[in-house]
Amino acid sequence: MEIKNNTVVITGGAQGLGFAMAQKFALMGANIALIDMAQDLLNTACEQLTQLKGVTSNIKGYAANVTNESEVENVFNTINSDFGYIGVLINNAGILRDGMFIKAKDGKVVKKMSLEQFQSVIDVNLTGVFLAGREAASHMIESGKGGVIVNMSSVARAGNIGQTNYAASKAGVVALTTTWAKELGRFGIRVGAIAPGVISTAMTDAMKPEAKQRMLAVTPVGRLGESDEIAHTAQYIIENDFLPAAW
Ligand SMILES: NC(=O)c1ccc[n+]([C@@H]2O[C@H](COP(=O)([O-])OP(=O)(O)OC[C@H]3O[C@@H](n4cnc5c(N)ncnc54)[C@H](O)[C@@H]3O)[C@@H](O)[C@H]2O)c1
């Protein structure tokens, strides 16, 4: 699918990886709709995108919480009518709230991961992906033009110490991706996921040093990734019309 003149919606697009993707696609001539909770970050992000040299496309920011069903329905309806259609969704909004499942000292349990700590991450990283994916796919089907959905998973999907909540959410994102790819192909909608290792962003700055170190130790290239390298991967999924080739 062509990126130039397409409409690319990016959740959690006001900073980090989402913003890096917005930069890349705006420079390629895409119209960009950023969805984020942080209005101040959204304003700055839209201003920066509009000021990029050579960018003449339509750039808009929308404040919405991806965990809230009616907010997600409304924001996708608004974007669809503002831009005419939705060609690409980058389902990227995500949070970390790391902690051990259970902490024990001298045979006594001293701390357990709270349900709230577990649920808050599932709400954004899994339910949010479900809601945004559902609304984007509905508009893509009704437009008759098909589309591409790129979901953000993580290497943590295979399990990672201190990330019960995050790992479960990211494994769930892979399951949503393969299911949607199989269900939505008939409507001309392709669905793929990216499962990055550790990339240098505000989110990884907030990670506990031990967790970051553990992830780096299993990174084949032995360094943090750059946001633009993930944006490049998203570009590949959007442009390669044979993906997903097989699951
Ligand atoms: N950075 C990494 O190393 C890394 C590695 C693997 C996967 N990922 C995944 O990539 C995605 C982006 O990560 P990042 O590092 O850019 O994070 P980030 O914290 O820099 O940006 C995430 C954005 O999501 C927004 N957001 C959070 N909750 C939201 C909600 N409920 N509704 C709407 N917006 C919300 C935040 O305001 C923020 O702008 C996440 O899904 C993350 O899990 C990141």
C-alpha cells in the first residue's frame, strides 16, 4: 500500500516510537492523525511535524484515551470524516508498570503485584489495541479501500522477569494480530505486528536499570535500537502487499 497521500492514524503518536513513525510518514507525503492522551505533547508534536521541511500534508492531533470505548469510537469517526478515509492504523499506545509478580524474603511473601498494576497495563496495551483496531478496521471495510494495521508488540511477549503485566499484554497483541490477519484479509486489510527489543525512548528511560540490562543482554546487536529503525519496519509492513505472507 502506498504511503504518499494515504491517511495514517497513530495511537500514542505524540512522542517516542509513534512520533518517529509520524515523522517518517509525514516526510513521505502521508496525512497524519495522531491520537494521544497528552494534549500538550500532541500540540507540540503536530507543530513539529508541520514545520518539517517539505511537509505539506494534513497533520492533526486528537486527544483520546484508548482504554475508553466511546472516546475511541468518537475519535475514529471524527478522523474518518476529517480525512475522508483511514488507510493505515499504527496501534502503538502502550505503557509499562514493571514489578515482580511476588516478592518474598526469608520464606515470607512481602509484596504481590496488585490487580490494579496488572489491569492498568492490560487496559492500555491490550484493550486499547483491541478498541482502536476494531474501529479502524470498521472504517477500512466501509470505505471499500482496505488498509493496513500495524500493532506494537515487544520481545517481552515471550516472558520477561518483572513484566507479568506487560509480557501478557504483548503476547495478547500477537494473538490479536494473527487472528485479525486471518479474519480481515477478505476485506483487503493486512495486519502485522512489530516486536521490538529495547529502543531508546521516554518509555525505556523509565525502565528499571536491571530490566533494561536483562533485555540488552539478549539483544543480538548489543545496543539499544533507534526509533527510526522501528519506523522503517512499519514502512516495510505497509508497503509490502504480500505481508502477512504466512502465520
Ligand atoms: N521503547 C521500546 O523500547 C519499546 C520496545 C518494545 C515495544 N515498545 C512498544 O512500542 C510502543 C511505543 O512505545 P514508546 O517507547 O514510544 O512509548 P512512549 O511512552 O514514549 O510513548 C507512548 C505514548 O502513548 C501514549 N499513551 C499512553 N497511554 C495512553 C492511552 N491510554 N491513550 C492514548 N495514548 C496513550 C503516551 O501519552 C505516549 O505519548 C508501546 O506499545 C510499547 O510497548 C516499545
